[in-house]
Amino acid sequence: MVLHGIDVPEAEHDNTLARPLRDYSPQERVDVIITNPPFGGMEEDGIEDNFPATFRTRETADLFLVLIAHLLKEGGRGAIVLPDGTLFGEGVKTRIKEKLLQDCNLHTIVRLPNGVFNPYTGIKTNLLFFTKGEPTETIWYYEHPYPAGYKSYSKTKPIRFEEFAPEKEWWDNREENEFAWQVSIADLKANNYNLDIKNPHKVDVEHADLDEMLAEHQKLMAELASLF
């Protein structure tokens, strides 16, 4: 903050989730929220009671998603880092995602590769970008690739801002390519709001069942033996 000219920041050290959602006034809503909330953890008992019953959970990342969508003004923009578990999770996670897609245009999900937060966590993560005030019709996905020569990130080889140059170039001129694809809201609803959509441009390698491979091998050996 000091580097950006904020010498005396008006920052409060507190648990943002400890305040009941209903206590926020319209005047407290904001235009932009950019955040990397804690994930992979659980809140203490009672924190979930600060949220509507249909969205109650003790999982930190889910509660932050509800809070951020609530705090945005109409037309406000949000960008949040979330784990894969939020994308494919069911139950309360499904209800949270359904509400998000109804109230906001979740226009882009950038799928990050493994190891972005190494060595602190190996949880796979995503960048979600949305605008409040209009429902989602289509979500664009962009799979962020490793740089050439990388198989993972580490403390000595972290992800670099420069790596996002292809996403920046693609952002205002969106077309499907080997890293980018789009999914309609109809398909997402049919899939019970599972947002964990894999890159359709990647060819999946099918791994045969080991028992089937052994059976096929034994069959071939028997056929060969019958020839002699």
C-alpha cells in the first residue's frame, strides 16, 4: 500500500465473515472487489449463522464467494481466486453457484495449473471474473499453460505476471483456441452447476483397465501357443 501512496491505510484486522450479511447497508457496497480469500479451511462454529440458511457452510472459500457477490454494487466487478472444490462441489456449493450465475455474469474462468501456490499448498485453483447485475449466459474458460520447460511451479520458480500476456491479448478479442473454450448456461444447468469443465481441445488418453489388459494378454498368449 505504501508503494501506491497509501501511507496510512484504513485497514481493520478482523474476520470479515463474522459480520451478519444482513447488517451491510446499500451504502457499504462497492464497485470492485479483487481477492484471494483463504481456502482449504473451515470457520469456527457459529460463523455460518451470519449467512442465509440456504448458503450456510463452514467452508471459508464458499462463504467469501457469497459475501463478495453480496457486497458488489449493481454493475460492480469481482475477481476471486477459488479452488477446484468450489467448481465441482455439490450441496450448498451448488446453491451458491446457482445464485452467483443468476445475479452475476460469470464471464470468465481462468484455470490455473498445479503448483501455483507451492510450497504453501498444492490445491489447484482458478481465477473467476464476474459482473453483478446481469445473469450468466455463457462462461469463457481459459486454461493457463505452464511456460516452456516447466512441469510445475515452486518457491524458486513461481508463476510470473508476464505469463498472462496471452490472456490479456485474448481478453478483448475472444475466440476459441487450444486454451480457450465457452460453455452455455443451459449446459451448466444440465450439469447441475458443475463448473469444473475440462479443456475440450485436449485429447484424453484412455487408460485401459489392468484386468482387461491381463485378460487380453493371456488370450493372445494362448492363441500363440496353439500355433505350435
